[in-house]
Amino acid sequence: MMRHRESIVIIGLSSVAVIAFLVWSIWAELDQITRARGQVIPSGRVQVVQAATDGVITRILVRDGQRVERGQLLVALDRVKAGAAVDDGRARVAALRAALARIEAELSGGALVPTADLAAYPEVVENQRLLLTRRRQALAADVGALSAQLSLARQELELNRPLVGSGDVARAELIRLERQVTDLRGQIASRRSRYLEELQAEQVRVREELASAEQALTQRTDDLGNAELRAPVSGLVSNLKVATIGGVVRAGEEIMQIVPDRAELIVEARVSPAEIAFIRPGQSASVKFDAYDSSVYGGAEGRVTFVNPDTTTGQAANGAQESYYRVQLTADPRTMRPHRAGEKIVIQPGMTATAEIRTGETTVFRYLTKPILKTTAESMTER
């Protein structure tokens, strides 16, 4: 009898417990969550620092994760060769500018007036000034000799002209003397004309050479400046690819990346096409970073900010190709739980994470009966 009563009590209590659980499951709600793997990326454009010229590394002044200011020196390349090339280029430009100033002085008949940038090359200017003097002296000597011959020819002509009438000098001789005077005048004019033509041709040639030399100097100066790799923006150094002093870099080679200060870090998750239908911008989420044990640090509160309208194909962790939707979320690491007092939780680009996106709510009862209802619905449609 006692056993019978105990059985009735047990059955009754069990029934009450089941009924209470069913009632609770109908009213109790659970969050519906879509989980997706993702990676931390900066919302702003990452600045890539590249070598603009070939060179040998002499100094590496930064490390991964270090904050740098815009214009700060990051990596230095060997400047000896580039510096020597710049010095040679400057000397070449100075020589051509001095030559051009000398030519202009010859054409104008004035003195050689060097430009201010030639003050550092007094020997070059002095050489051109001496050349100007020698050329003028040579021209004056040639013209002077011809002028002396012309003077004598004129005197001889004037002495013989009256003798033609008396028959003492033949008419042909007078014509010869007149031709000699004319020829000497032509030689003087030709010497001066040839002098100017040579100067003008030299002026054109020197101007062309100067333009080419200035262009080469600009390139060499750029190469010298490119021997110092500086930060294009203020931010954090990321993905530093060089570590060896004396190592060789090639033009166009990526040296490092700079994540701008103002670039907000976001999580870009890969959501399966089967889960995307219920994800909308504005939905809340919990982001758990692999670098911080979620059982200790918890997750960062986040929110969906962007859902890509089309699928993207990429390589999965197992190497296979997969299709997915890109979903971007903000994450606030301040909502995580530091393991120790004063510990700073730092989130960096490249960190992997799991995003748990809250897509809705359901009751415990629906959650428990969903597999049964789904199986029943599918079995009733089979042939």
C-alpha cells in the first residue's frame, strides 16, 4: 500500500514538473544566434610603404605595432651612392648654366653675370669668364688682321685709281684691286657672322643639355630622398617585412603597412548563404576574439554595420573554395572583462574572431520541438 502511494506521489510530482517545464518553455525566450568566423580589419585605407628605388638597408627604426607620426623616418637605405650621383648632377648643371651665361654675354657683348646658384662653383664661373675673354680676343685678332689687310687694299686702290686715266695702270688692275677690297670686306663680315652662328648653335645645344641634366638631377635628388622611407600618415606599423641590416630591397617592394590613427577597427565576418536571410544592419552581436579567451575576457559588444548584397568566393580554412557574404560589424573592446586590474585589451588588424549575431528570439518550446516538426514536415512530403 505504501509503495502504491509512493508511486502515485512520484508520478504526480513528475507530471507537475513536466507541466511546469512545458509552461515555462512556452514563455521562456532564447536569443537566435548566427555564428560566423571573421577577421579584424581597419575601416580606413591601409597605407602601404614601398621602396621607390633599389637600395641596401642601413637602419630599421620601427617595429610592428609601434605608433608613428606622419613624416617620421621608418627605414633608411644607403645614401652614399645616391649622394655622389646628386653631387655629380649638380656640378654638371652648374657647368652648363655657366656656359649658357658665357654664351649670352658673348651674344650681347656684355660681361658674364653668373646666377646666384653658381656662387658655390666659383672655379666653373672663372673658367667660363676666361673662355669668354679668349674667344673675344681671338675674334678681335681675326677681324683686326683682316681689317689691316682691308686698309692696305683701300690705300693701294686709291693710289692706283688716278693712274688709270693716264694709262700708267691698266683698267684690269684697278678692277682686281676693287675686287680685293670687296673680298676682304666679305671675309670680315663672314668671320663675324660665323662667330654668331656658332654661338647660336652652341646656345641651342647647351640649353638642350641643361634641360636633360636638370631632369637627371631631379631624378637623382628624388632617389636620394627615396633612400629615406617615411610614414605617409600617422598610425600603427603593421606587417613589417624587413628585419636585416644590410638587406637589399628592390624598387616597388612592400616594406610595411601603416594603419591610420583615425581608421576604426571593424570585424569582417564570412556568413554562409544559408544564414544570410535573417541578418540586417543594426543587429546586435557579441564578438569573441581568438587572442582573448572568451571564458575569461568575454565578448565585445558589437553591431552589424554592413551586409554585402552579393556573395564572394574565397578559400576556406581547409583549402576548399566557399561562397559567403561579407558582413561587417563594429566591436567595442571596452565591454570585455580584463583578466587583471589595469590590463589593457588591444585589438589589432589581422586578429581572428567569432561573431555571434543576434538575429531574433524564440521560445524554449519552439527550440526543442523544431527538429521534430521539421522531420515530420519533411517525412509527410516524401513519396
